[in-house]
Amino acid sequence: MSEIYVILLTARGQTFDRQNGLAVGADLFLTKPFRPREILTKSQEILGLN
């Protein structure tokens, strides 16, 4: 499962929430409101499509 990239999209933006999300294995933590373009760009980067 180490090759699976996990992005958390959440409304919980406290430092504690971010730290916990990253501690349990998330690779990226995005809080609302997030920009769809940001997700698309990061997804393309992860997949090597840029």
C-alpha cells in the first residue's frame, strides 16, 4: 500500500487535524475551500502527466 498516494480533502483545518492526518499516512492534506485546479495539478504531478 506504500505506492498509494493519499490526499485528504477536509473542512477540518486545525493544526492538530493536519498533524493527525499526516501522521496516519496521508501524503497531502487540503482544507476547504480548496481549488479544483490545485487538486488537478497535484494529481497530474503524482501520475507523471505534467
